Amino acid sequence: MNRLVGFLAPVFLIVSVAQAMSQPISLGALSQYLNRLTTAQAGFTQINGDGTISTGTLYINRPGRMRFEYDPPDRGLVLAAGGSVAVFDPKSNQPPTQYPLRQTPLSIILAKDVDLGRARMVTGHTSDGVTTTVIAQDPDNPGNGSIRLVFTDAPIELRQWVVTDGGGGQTTVILNDLKTGEQIPQSYFNIVGETQRRMR
């Protein structure tokens, strides 16, 4: 019997280590990370619902502000600021299409106080041993869609997200070379100023 126990001890140790490695980063730690993420800049690759791929530069200034600058030949621009999201069509001289930020799942990570532990907000929280994935929605408006956030650990870093809109369409954004604490001009998040500049 003692021999059997001695033989099984390393097996139990390996299983315990594997289980520990597969534990997801806590929702509290992820909320703290997002709340500390005030300004950031990163390159991104966007995979659209129709399979097309775009690249560009992302700027974040929390709370409430985000800028997607798309590389040529697209040259499009999406701005989130002042509670609105504005989509600029580079081929048009018309004002941007706008809609409320609260109607997109991106409002979850752009909120002033991110609390992933809020009741009915997180519908999935898993780990594959390398990354932690959280699926979140606005608990008061689940029909607006959801966002799947993927993080790595040590240190915690946001690597990508997948937005599923209210109609079921999905857009994946993969981040690269994320830099935090960047100095970003406030003019980057001025929808009115950007509209005026483009319509000159």
C-alpha cells in the first residue's frame, strides 16, 4: 500500500499543477487591469464577419474614448467619444454615421468603472492554460450583443476581443505591441473636429 501511495503522489502533484495552470485569471483582477488601462496604443488586425481583413492603429483613452485608424487602402476611421460611435467613410464627403456607444459591447471595457463581477454581466469565464477568456454583456441590455475578451497573464494583458452584435454578426480585433500610458492628443477623440476637417 505504501508503495502504491508513493507511486501515485507524483501523479497527483502533476494533476494539481495542471489544474492550477488552467485556472482563469479572476474577474476581480481583470476588472482592476481594465480600470488601470487609461491610455493605450496598439496595432490591430480586424477580421470582419464577411472574412475580409483590415489592419490599423488603435488608440484608447478611457473612459469612453477609442479610435480605430485603418491602414490604406481602407483609410476608414471609427471614433468612440462623448457617448457616441462615429463611423467615417473615406469615400464620402458626408458626416459620419453615428449611434450611441451604449448600444455596442465595447461600452463594457470603456466604462468608467469596469466591474466584470456584476450580476449577469459575465456569461463565460474560462482558461486554456495559456489565456483567459471572458464573455461579457450589458446585463440590462443583453440584446445589444456581447464581447469575448482574451487575456494573457504575468503580467495581465488584453490580447484580442470578438464583438458579437445584436444581429449575431462578429468582428474580431487582434492586438499587437500594446503600449499603455501613452500620451495621446485629445483631438484624436473629437468627432465634431474630425467631421469638420474631413468636410473642408
